[in-house]
Amino acid sequence: MKSTFRRSIALGALAGAMAFSSSAAFAQDAEDAQAGTEGEGENVIVVTAQGRAQALADVPVAISAVNAETLQNSGANDIRQLNQVAPSLLVSSTGSEANGSARIRGIGTVGDNPGLESSVPVFIDGVYRSRSGIGLNELGEIERVEVQRGPQGTLGGRNSSAGLISIFSKKPQFSFGATGEITYGNYDYWRLGGSVTGPISDTIAARVDGIWVKRDGFYFDPANNTDVNDRDRYFVRGQVLFEPTDSFSLRLIADYTSREEKCCGAIYVDNTVNPFIGNLNNPSVPLAPLQPTGNNIINVLRDLGQPIAAFNQGYDRTLSVTPGRSFAGETKDYGFSGQIDWDIGGATLTSITAYREYRSGQASDTDYGTVDILYRGVNDEAYRQFHTFTQELRLQGEAFDGKLDWLVGGFFANEKLTVRDNLRFGNQYGRFANCRIISGGGLAGLYSPTSPLCVVPVVGPATLAGATGASGPDIVAAFTALDGLNNLGSTIDNYFQEGTNWAVFTHNILHITDSLDLTLGLRYTNDKKDFSATFGNDNTVCTRVQGLVLDDLASTNATARALAGALIGLSCQGNSTAEINGVSISDDRKEDEFTGTAILSWKPIDDLLLYASFARGYKAGGFNLDRSALKSPIFPFAATTGGAQALVGNLQFDPELVDSYEIGAKYATGPFSLSVSAFRSEFSNFQLNTFNGTVFLVQNVNGCTGGLVGGDAADSDASAATGACAPDEVGYGVLTQGVELEAAMVPADNFRVAAGLTYASTKYRDNIVGNANGSPLDPALRKLPGDNLSNAPEIVATGSVTWTPELGSSGLTGLVYIDGRLTGDYNTGSDLFPQKEQDGYALFNARVGVRGPDEKWSLELWAQNIFDTDYSQVAFNTPFQAGTTAAPFVDPVYPGGRQLFSQFLAEPRTYGVTARFNF
């Protein structure tokens, strides 16, 4: 399965990419970007990646540019569809639409924890968006998108460690124009869009864009007779452009997005999807409690009401949901910005001021099954909310008779993040927890799911007491308490984080000769975060069980000791305990960092650019906004001197740093362009977020140049230990290196081909540790050493073909467009358990239509994911659903033991018809 897309396929992908692929970039027509490029041909691609309008072929950095036409043809309405046209980019979403994650060259940030900033931030019209998932909204009318690869930060905005996505909307125009769109497709998909622009006076122009979308979900929830992963959203953006003189412009933008949608359903992974599931779910294997090759968790779920077919449904999109539970969610995203560009004589001043608010609340049946184990309720109590103010200033100009292009600037951001959570145990949790303990060990003969304590009456409690000796009465009492643990847990947990980030930067291009340039950039960043949290919890069962059996953890009776640990662990899952009800904690952290870049570029001839670069990147540290990270749930908070406040340091993680090296070449003649780059990036303190089936773990990952004393990669199959390292031997922990190729050809005015190929080996080092002090990793991460990162395929090929033939002499034209993305094998889980492997796949989109004279109207038929390819965006440990570990389900054959796994599926085939009008 781990074929890494065999070399023969790689060669085929390379050949195919040249004819059938895409990095997408044909000339965008932004008026401001065309300055200085007149006369160079209509196929010149112009970008502003270096803070200046430049032809793409003259920019000595790795960048993909996607214009409005390509976005429209590919059906891209949010940043996820950019996957089809940028081979080094992968955008996915998981348990909430707020949790989208973007990756470049295999590097990204898992988005399920809002305490982590993005390795690949999103900027829209120059405004930093706090998390990349916010870019999953509708985008409206877009001029172009620039995907920059590698560390960024010396040109403005927020710094990033892996790259960034810049989205530029269409500006107001001083001539009247209007557009309209109506789309209908399968899943009862409706999309209405329109825009109006024009002059208000000789110096003021305005523009309004609006979009309304509604679509049925592609999952079905039979328990509640509803669909999930639907669309019900609208977006509106208004702009005013004030240009009193040629040297001054002011652009004001305000936008509002509303989404009321049910998201995000998941199904169980079975062995038709992933062979590493083994026969855990095989219906031919008897599911008796003592069946040695069965799974006791499946037994328990079945007996408490889970339809057994759910464990063997492949890619069927029928959900298992508890009656009365919901995935309903509501998102509001709005803000405004003002950009001033002012030629003050000898220099240009740019100021971008912005304020944004984002709020997303999401209910969920968090166990993703019929049995009611864990949920977030449908109300306005649980949400994530960002209030973000940013201010950027840049001053740039020329010196020494044009020998120096200089830029200096500053950036300030204040972000107030509020997270409110109400994760609760379901109304069957107590019985599920008791049955999980009884069915999985030597007491399985007592298993009786319809009886109190999940044991046969009379004999069961007596046997429990007898098997645990002197501890018997306390053990039986703890089982009784656990059996009643239903509908308890968080009432409201409040997390508040205020972050202040400011930076000064400079980016300068020295023209040594007419063909040789040296670019030097430097940035100083100061980051401060103030964190506080207050917990509300009504789970008194946890403290009751701890009081009964805590001493038995040291019992000489092995059965009593094991049962005591299981009882406390299941009653206090994720540190859900009334002991922290009303408890407050607080902490703060400060850090500063110098980063920068150096680029040497040479144009031996006009059409060829060669360059070599080094960049130092940075992403701020922060706090894990999850109380489960405070400590192991086994021992009471009171067991730690100082209680919860003394443990708050466990929530911190350090800043991510990267040293990146790149060489490249770009050749462009107008009708043809080709760019090739080779890169190597070394990440220290790589920030990793993992859900282990019970809690979210956030750890830094570093490498060790020496041995780990039994925890080396060579020993990882034999032990869960990950080993420690001497601090002076700690180095980078993640390495990504590879080659990228992008090509575009316009052999005729009405025929265009684009191609892209990325080979990226993105791996953890063989010996890795948890932080700069060389401490061990969590055992849940024992599969990481020497393996590829999650969601990091080694080979991706993309491509597109666009043909717009003339139809007769009446001005009609046709449209034939197809794009494709060919992806190699990769693992979708950040712990790299083999049950989360995803085979390579190919996705194709197509669009055909007819357009009127001057494209005043068009009628188009389209389809996305034409061949209805099934694949998983992310597979994960199904919450709390781990069985006992026994042969043959032990490392190294099946890491994860009898843990069940679920997956968030990608969208199926969609198709429809679109009519457009331009006035």
C-alpha cells in the first residue's frame, strides 16, 4: 500500500503533466499590476509577490499564480479547489468548517486546535486572516490568487513558516459593469451570484458583490432523517475606491458572510477501505465476547444499539448518529479594511488597516456513532470567536539611480480569541464505559449489556468483589458510580487568549548589474500571548470514583490494580471532573525572533532567470486550548501542589523555526513558460497537533543527532518508548526536500495548456524528540520516526487544458476545459497509524459551454470529480472507542490495537449547469 506512487507512475505523471496538468497561471488583468509590463504580450503573468508589480518570470521565488478565468473554469469557490491548480498545495477540512488546513510542500498545521496559528496563512486583499480555515468561505469575484512557497515575512503582513495564500478581489471600476450567475446542480445545488460596479463621481467608484448558495448534504443521517455537510450560506462585499489624483488612492472594503450548515459527518473505516484494519470488523468473524480475533468494542456498540453494517459500509455515506443529536452549525465572518497607496514623491506609502470578527459554533455527535457516548449540544454556548485588528505600513522606492529597490515597513496585530466548549458525555456513556471494561479482559464471561454494571446479576457483582480481594467493595461501588455517568461533563469551559504581534521588516533588491540582482530581507518579530481559562463541570462521578479506588492503583492484586486504572480513566476522560468546576488558570508567554531572506538572481538572457535563495522562517508558539493537556486524568488535580494553575505550563508549545534553501530557473517567451525549483527546508520545533482517541496532544518535534537509548527508530517496532536526547544534540526534526516543475503553453490564441509536477519528500528524522531540551515524544507518536508527514504525498501532478474555439463568424465562442490532479499515497493521520493510509487517486473537473459575443453571456455544463473518486480527507481515532489489545492486533502489525477509526470523506461527484451574464 505504501507504494509512494511507483517510479513508473511517476514517469507517467511527468509526461502526463506536460499535456494535462495545471499550476494554472495565465495572465491576470489587474490594472495596477500591468504597470511596467505593457508591450510584453498578453500572456505575461503579473504578480505582486515581492511587493512590486512584476512579471512572474522575473520573480526569483517559487510561486503559483491563478487568474480569474482559471478559478471560474475549475469551479473554485473557496481555497479548497486551489488543490486542482497548484501541485504543491493541499487544503482539507475535518471536524468543522472552521478547521480547514492548508499545506505547502507537505508542511501545514492541523486545524482542530485554535491555539495553533497556520503554517500557511491566508491573506485576502492584503488582510491577514487569523486561521486558514477562515478562507473556506465564499470568495466572490476574484482577480487572482498567488500561492507562495517557502518561508515569508520580509515583505509585510504576518510571517509564515511554510508559505502563504494571497487572494485579490476585483476592484471597483470607473466604467459601469454588472455580472450575474445562476447555477443548478445535483444535490439540489443552487448558486446565485452577481456584482455591480461603476462610477459615483469622477474620483469615486464603487462595487458590490453578492453570492447565495444552498445545497443538500452528501451524507444522510437516518436516525434524524436529515442530510449533513450541506450548504446554506450567503456572502456580500461592498467596496469604494477614491482616486482624487494619479498619486493617491483609497480603497475601502466591507464584507459579511453567514453560514448555517450541518457539518461535519464521518463514517467508520473498514477493511475494504484500508487493509490495516485487519478483520476487526469482518462480519464473518463471530462477535462473541471471548472471540480472540474479534473486537470487544464492536461487541459493546452492537449490543447498545449500533447497527453492525456501519462497520462494513466502505465509502457509503450513511451516517451513524444518535437520535436527537445534531451537526448543526452557524458561522458569521465579517470585517472592513482600508488601503491607502500614496506616491509622496520619491517613495510610495502603503497603509492597510483592518478589523475582523469571526464566530463559528458547531454542534456534533462527537462519537460519530449511534450509541450516545459524547456530544456537543445545539445551542449558542459553544463557539470559537476571533476579534482581530491589523495595521500594516510600507514605504518603498528607488535609490542610487535605480540601482536599489528598497522597502521598509511595520506590522501590528492584536487578536482576541475566545473558545467556549460544552463537551458532554452522552446518555449511554456510563453503560458503554462499564461494558468496555468488562468485555475486554478476563471478566468477559460476566458480560451482560442489559444488566446493571454490565455484568450478569448477582453472580457478576460477587465475582467482581471476589476477584479484587480486599478492594472488592470499593471496586463494585466504583462500577456502580460509573454506570450512572450520563449527560455530565463540561457545562461551559471558557478559554481566552489575547495575542499581540508586531514586527519591522525590510526587503531590498540591489541591481548589481543589468542582469544580476541581490535581494536581502530582514524581519524582527515580537509576539506576546496572555492566556486564561475558567472551567465549568458537573461530573461528580470522576471524583467519586477517584475517592473509592485511587489507593488501589498500588494494590498487590493485579486485577484490582488494572480495574482501578480503567475505572478512573473512563470516569475522568479528558480531565472531565467536577473538581475543576469554577477553577481558573492563567499564563503568558513572550518571544522574539529575527528572520530573513537572501536571494541571488541572474538573467543570462532576457528569457531566462536563474536564482538561489536562503530564508529563515518563523511561526509563533502558543497554548494548547484543551484542558485535557493539563495532566493525565488518572490522578486528581489536588494531587499536584498548586492544583490546575501549577500545571498550566503543560499547555505551552514553542515557536516553529525553519531554514529553507532553494535554487531555481524560469524561462518565458510569452507563448511558453517553464519554471523549475529544487528546495530543502529544515524545521525545528515543528508544531504537531494529534488526537489520540481521547485527548488532543500538541507537541514540538525536533531531531537528535545521537541515539535515543532504546527509543531509536530501529527500535520503534519493538517498543512504544520514544527516547530522550541530550540538549546539545538536538537539531531539526522535520525535513522537506524535492523538486517542483510548472509549465504553461499557448500554441494558439484559443488554446492553452498548463502543467505542474511536485516531488516532495517530507519526513521526520529517524530519531526525534519532543522539544529543544530533548524530552521524549508522547508514546502515541511512536510511528513518526523516519516516516513521511501526514497529508504529504511524495508526488503530485496537476494539469489543465482550455480551448475556446470560434463558432462561426457571429462572435460566438465555445469553451472546453478540463483539469486534473494526480496524487500519490499518503497518510491522513498525524500519528501515522497505518489504518489512516490513503491510496493515491486522480481527480478531474470539466466544463463545456458556449459564449456569446464579447462573452456577454455564457451557458456551461460542468462536473467536478468526474469519475466519482472516493477518498478520505482525514482518518482519525474514533473518540473513546478503543478495545483491548491482544494478538494479532499489537505492534508492529496493527499499531493502535483494537482502536476503531473514522474518516471525513471528500465530496463525491457533482455536476450542473451555469448561466452567466455580463453587462
